[in-house]
Amino acid sequence: MTERYEFLDALETLAKHRVRFVVIGGLGGRLRGSTTVTDDVDICYARDRDNLERMARALRELHATLRGAPKDVPFLLDAGTLEMGDNFTFDTDAGKLDVLGHPSGIPGGYEELERTADEMSLGMGLTVGVASIDDLIRMKRAAGRPKDLIEVEVLGGLRDEIDERAMAERRRRRRKS
């Protein structure tokens, strides 16, 4: 029997509530083929009012709490609060979930990422948008932490490998013609 990954619960809940988002960060890299392990889910979300309402409902269903904040700090999880902020880090029933309105290196936020994201099926009827490798590299480079700069190299190598395979396939097709 296949082990179910916790992150699927977070993504399924967001999808069930029709939240508009793109998977970014380490999980985005993993879905693109990186071997780097991650322990959270990072998404970039659309910041229109309807989407904020849907996201607040999804986060409440996941019993989201602010990660790192003292438990006695009041936090009202609703669209108004999400609208006043931009980037939030949560602990949820499905693990760590980071929701970013404007990730480092992506001034246009969701709308910018969504244009070049690919829809990927994760099985069981779940399809999500995943940031392009080039956008993942831009975000990692802009974040600038040592672990992000290492991942820039990993993703760059992955992009080169994908490009080489595509070129080889084009050459093979030309030879057949």
C-alpha cells in the first residue's frame, strides 16, 4: 500500500475550497524533479477578495495557527486579516503551510506565476498549478539564503537536463522525417 503524503491534505483542502494558488518552494521543486527534501508546503495565492474568503475557509478547516507566534496572541483567521497581511506561515492539521502573496523575486505575485505555471496531476483527482523552474530559480535566488542558493544550482541542473532531453527528442524527430 502506498503511503499518503501529508501535504496532499493541505492541497486537497485548498482545491476543495477553490482557492486559486500556485505551488512554489521546495515542494514546487520536488514536483519538477528536484531531489531536495522539504518539510512544508509553500503556495502563492491570488489576493482578490473572493479568493481570500475561500482561503480563510480552507485554513479554518485545516485548523491553521500562526507558526512561531505565542499561543495566546489573538489571530482572527478571515479574509480581512489575510488582506491586511501578505505572507503567513501556519501550522495546520496537514503540516506546515506557508502562504505567500508576493514571494521574493516575484513582484506580480500569483498573476505573474500563474502565467508560466503548469497544471500537474498529483493523483486521486487532484490537479494543482506548479511554478515553472525558471520562476522557482528566481524566487530561490531572490531569497538568497544558503539553502536557497544550493537549490538554485539543483534546479538549474534540472532545467539543463530537461532542455537537453527536449533537444535530443527534436533531433530524433527530424531524423525520422
